[in-house]
Amino acid sequence: MATYEDFEKLEIVVGKIIDVKEFPEARKPSYKLQIDLGEKIGIKKSCAQLPRNYPIESLLNKQVLCVANFPPRQIGPAVSEVLTLGLPDKENNCILIIPDKEVPLGGRLY
């Protein structure tokens, strides 16, 4: 069983997607994102398998939840600095976890 202390080790924060690019080099349809995680963390890069449910224009300025304290991960020719969180739909494609109201960037999940 995980403990509450284990949960506290994860820095899950809200950010705003400020740029989205196609990522044709990825094995599965993906985008390269730039996410503003607020003053403390700044702007970070992420790679996410979102094209099946999200056209690029629908992602700009969308708030999303990210794990900000994982080490960077090489995804083909790109580096993903944060993990953008989602859940699978019935076809196992990503649906983003988003706040239902606008919240301050960098706010931590509790």
C-alpha cells in the first residue's frame, strides 16, 4: 500500500499549455507541448499522445495537471520534462485531467 507520504513526494501541479507542435517522429500520434507551470517551476516541455481526442487549436491555453518532479525523459528526438496527466477513453486514447475552473498556475494537487 502507498502512504500519504508517498503521495506527497509527487509534485502534481496545474499548468497552461502555451504551445503545441506536431510530433511526427513519435511512434504513436503525439504532440510536443510547452506548458507554463507558474513562476516557481516555469515553462516545461512535454510529449503527449493527444491527437486522437484533441486538435491542436483546442489545446492552446488549456489548463492541465502535470507531474513536475520526474526526471526528464527522452521520447525519440524530443525531451519530455514533465508528465502531462490523463485517463484512457474506451479506445485507450488519452483524455486530459483538467480543473473544471481556472486556477492559479503552479497550484499543487492535494
